Amino acid sequence: MHKKRVQTLSKYITAGFTALVLATSLHAGDGKTFKDKVVVEEDCRFADYEWQVDLFYTQFWGDLPGMENNTAFQTGSGGGIGVNYFFARYFGVGYEAAWYSNDGVAEHMPLGFNFFLRYPICKWNVATYFMAGTGGAWDGEALAYGNVGGGIEYRFSKNFGIFVDSRYFYGGTGNVANLRSGIRLAF
């Protein structure tokens, strides 16, 4: 009888030890508990830090009704180039130069600086932005201006997108509306 008790006790001890080893191995791993959550970072085509090069078409409306001959920028269209740097996902600065026909004369704006406030919507690959800036232009005489506006950008990839924006120019230019659209290369 004593031998049966030892065998039964031995079976219970073996079964208990096996259960303990299995329970320990089930919990082994990275040490996280079941309450820890894994957060998957959203893939966004708009980087926190990026350089951009813009190539764009531009259209000015400077002789709107009631403003004829009251503005330095007459209605005309042309093209331009811009360089922007985003030092955070939401904030950036930029420089642009544009040339367009202003009553048959090429208008040149070499000192256009802008500040950008951008809001990316990563799941749609779209960013809306507000821009405000200042600069200088000349067409026989130099003048200073300010501008405010906004736009939208769509990214086909992290490095290529299209944009369209509209601005209001004020100051030495008179009252001028502007539309730009083009491609944006990001690095």
C-alpha cells in the first residue's frame, strides 16, 4: 500500500511540475503583459523634415473691376520656381520667383518669402496649407508687397505631388489675386 501511495504521489508531483513548466513557457517572451498594446505608426507621405522644389504656372488678376490702372500687377500669366523647407511636419518656410507677362512686359518677383502652416491628412495623401509672406517685385520700379492665402497638395509618393493655391497680394502692388498650380518634388 505504501508503494502505491508513493507512485500516486510521484505522478501528482510530475504532473504538477509539467504544468508549471508549460505555464512558464507560455508566459516567456518579451516580458510584456497582455495589457500592452502595439501601436502601428501611420505611413505618411509628408515628412517631418523635408526640402521641396516647386515648378508652377501662375496667373495674376490685377485689373479686377474697380481696380483698373490702380495696381502695379496687371492681369497676366507665366511660370515660376520655388524652394521650401519644412522644419516640422506642420511648419515651413519658402522662397519663390515668378515671371509673367504684365501688359507685354516681363514681371519679375525674385524676393518672395513665405511661411507655411500645413495640415497633412496622411490616410488621403493630402495636405492643406495656409501661407503668408512678403517680398519685392519690379517692373521698371521696385515695390514691396505682402500676401496671404491657402492651398492643397496631393502626394502620389513621398517625393512627388501636385498642388494648387490662391493668394491675395496687398501693399505696393495694389489689390491683386493670384493662382498657382504645379508639381512639387520633396526630398
